[in-house]
Amino acid sequence: MASYVNVNIRMDAELKNEFEAYCKSANLSMTRAFNLFAREVVRGKKIPFETAGKEAGAGRESRRKEAAQSMFRTYAAVGEMMKETD
């Protein structure tokens, strides 16, 4: 027989409302949805989707490349360069 415990989590109120609405439309309780997620993590031994950490890292890398490219940009005229510095 399974033994159940309560788990308390904190989340943004707007996110909670949107998640609750989605669960209702999918005919799931929030408890069932979180249990499905937890079982998938345990089964696969990983988070089953891209996490914000990876996305944030990709964003930083993209900004770094843009900055490096802009450092070496060439201009046809001084006026063109001055427009970008305003």
C-alpha cells in the first residue's frame, strides 16, 4: 500500500492560475500533473524538457557573439557609424 505525504511548493500566482486552468482543461488535478512529472523525472533520471538554465546560457552566448561582431563592424561612412552611437 502506498504511503502519501504532502509537498508544499511556491510559485508565481499567475503561473499557478494558468497551470490550474490547463490541468482543468486536460481533466487532471494539479496533484496528478505534479505526480506525472515526478514519475517521469525518476523514470528518465532527468528533467524531461529543456530547462531555463540551458536557455539562459544560450542567450548569453548569442549576446556575446553579437557583441564580438559589433566590435569589428565596418562602415561606409562616418555618419553611418555615428547614427548607431546616438
